[in-house]
Amino acid sequence: MDSKTTTLKFGFYSSIALMILTIITFGFAMTAIPPSGPNCPGNCMDYPFSDLLNYYPRDYYWMYLVIFQIFAFMIFVVSLHNNTSGEKRIYSSIGLAFALISSTVLLADYFIQFAVVPISMMKGETEGIALLTQYNGHGIFIALEELGYITMSIALFFLAPVFSSTNRLDKSIRCILFLPLILNIISFVLNLMKFGIDRHYRFEVASISVDWLFLIVVSILISIYFKRQLKNNDKNKTGYTQHTI
């Protein structure tokens, strides 16, 4: 198998994996209704969030899944980068760099949340937990999520110029990749104007929703893109073989 075929297959299967994992993770995340903050339906927790174990492990399931989703996202971006050549490679390189920043921030954020916070509370080691827990709307967890999903949308933005052809599929992919960053900027500005720095997790929820919804759509379209390239690559190899014979 040549390197081109390997890249295209990685791209195709990582697109499918990213789509499936994002849908499943999104579903589990929607069941984790925050027991604190502006969307709390009742019996809300306040600082120092000493009752957080009442919501363990229900509110943490989606974080295990998102780890694998981020792995799929990185393979997806690397495959796109390796499939890019010429003057467009500068865009895929920048996209890859921001994807690495996003993935590093989010992996650390989620892993610390489910590996450190619950067991610390179980052992009565509560010092500093209020700043780390996901239930603190102005804590470290929410801040790192905001950073992670903003940089993810920047990564997608810079991947858009890679799809420069004038056919309908490339135009659709390019448009969809541009939108998450634009919508995140609008959401951030609106939240900042209305709530100032006390925006709680409002922007974080909006940013995750935007990035994940567009990831689902674009991963489907890019899987089609890779599938078409695989077929063209096979035809070219077959034609070359016949010509050689």
C-alpha cells in the first residue's frame, strides 16, 4: 500500500470515527445537567460544591468518551495535513498547530477532572477542589474548556482553505469550517456585553455545542471527500498499471 492510499484511508476512517464519537459524546453530555449555575433545574449546589459526589459518576461519563473523540480529532487533522500539498500546506500546518493546542488543553482538563476531583473528595482532600470542579462556573475547568474549544474552532478555520476546489462538496466543507470560529466570536462578544466576566458556563456551553455540531456535519462531508479521493487514486493506479503492461 502506497503512502497516498494510507493517508486517504486514515482520513476516511478517522472522519467516520470522529462523527460517531462526537454524536455519542454529545448525547451523554446532554444528560449531565449542571446542578449549579444559570441552567440548574433545582436543588442547586453552591460554593464550595461539597455535594458533587452525589452526581458521580453520572456527570463524568461523557468525559471518558471525549478523550477518544479528541484522539479521533487529532488523527483526522493529521490526515488532512498529510493529504495537503503545495501552497495550501501552510494553512493545514497552522490548523494542525492549533489542533495540537486544543487537544492538549482539553485532554489535560478532562483527565484531571475525572481522575483527580472525585477521588480527592472521597478521601476528604477538599482543599482547592472548588477551583477545579466542573460545577464552578468561573473555575479552572470551564476556563480551559473555553480555551480548548476556541482554539479548536481556529484550527477548523485554517483548515478551510485546504478545500479550494470549486465543486459543491469542497465549497460546502469550506463554508462549514469557517463558521465555528465566527459563531464563537459572536457568542463570546454577546456574553461579554451582557454578563461581563461573570459569564459563568454560558459561553462554554455555546462553544462546545457549536464546535461539536459542525464537527459532526463536516466529518461526514470530509469522509465523502476522502472516499472520492480513494476511488480516484485506485483508478489512477489501475490506469498506470495497464499502461505499463
